Amino acid sequence: MCEKCVEIDERIAHYREMAELSGGDALTILSIEELVKDFEDQKRVLHAGVGGSAANSTKQSSH
Ligand SMILES: [Zn+2]
């Protein structure tokens, strides 16, 4: 986790909140879920740098 992840998480939380506020409107929820998926992808890309599972050992390299 890093600043960018935190920022993305905040956005995800914000969109989830909007989904709830929509009162269960299916279209709204669907498009928000799509956005959230994009954000999750962005987080994965941010940390996809080195070989996958052992990424913790390289904490100080890119961020
Ligand atoms: Zn991060």
C-alpha cells in the first residue's frame, strides 16, 4: 500500500457511497461497479512491478 492506493481507495469508498445513495438504482450501481473495477485494476498495476507474490520484499524500490 502507498499514497496512490490510499487515494484510489478513497475514490472507491466515495463511489460506493454514491451507489448506496442512489437507493439501489441498478444502472447507477452497474456503472459504479465498473468504475470500481477500473480502480482495482489501477492498484494492481501499481504493484505489479516485480514477479507477483513476493512484492513485499521490494517495498522501497518504486514507492
Ligand atoms: Zn500502493
